[in-house]
Amino acid sequence: MEPFIWTSEYEIGIVDVDRQHRELFRLMDSLSLSLYRGDGKKVVGQVLHSLEEYVAQHFSLEEDLMSRHRYPDVVRHMTQHRQFEKQLAAFKKDYERGGSDSYLALRVNKELVAWWKTHILQVDREYRSYIVDAPGDGTPTGA
Ligand SMILES: [Fe+2]
């Protein structure tokens, strides 16, 4: 299993977004580990719930930033976010159907790592300049 470790490679330079990405990595790491250890339904359920809530909060922060700064590709970016939510919901269903096992843990880990790496390094990077370099409103915090 590939550990979910946030490194400066993932930094996009908007303080709130980077902070949330870090927390998302932490939550996804605990989800992978929890499934791998075969933790009980209560524990896995709690981790899944925290992750879902945090993902929703994070996506709405980014979508709000992109809309406020009139990022031209906001719709395509939002489509990716909706796809991720579907993927997470599908994992949840698989878990509810079959419980934890190492196969599900590995699959969840592999797909989540792959999605977030691509999303942060390519898709999130693309809106960065519209927010950070925005005249007058381009504080690096982006908040
Ligand atoms: Fe995003």
C-alpha cells in the first residue's frame, strides 16, 4: 500500500487549500489503514464519514474561489469533483456490501492516491494563477 504523505511537491501556494489538502491526505491514509487492518464497522464508518464531510467542505472552498475569480475552466474542474464524490460513494457501497478486506483496502488506496496526485498536480495547479495573481485580490492565502 502506498502511504498518503503530503509533501511540498503538492503545494499549490494557497494557504487554505494546502491546509485542506494536507488534512485530506491524513484522512485518506487513515481510511486505507482502517480498511487494511479490518477495523470494525463503527471505526471505518467514522473515518468514511469524516472524509466525506471534509471532501465536501474542501470542494466547496475551491469551487467558491474559482467562481469568485471567474476561473474559465470552473465547470470542467467541478465535473472532476463530482466524479470523485461518485467514486467515494461507490467505495462506501462496496464496503457496506462486503466489509473490510485487504483487497478493498488496496483498491481504495490505489485509486485515491492516483486521483489526488493527478488532481492536485495538474488540475488544481491550473486555477492557481487565476487566484494568486488576481489583481487586487491575489493574496497568497486566497481566502
Ligand atoms: Fe480541485
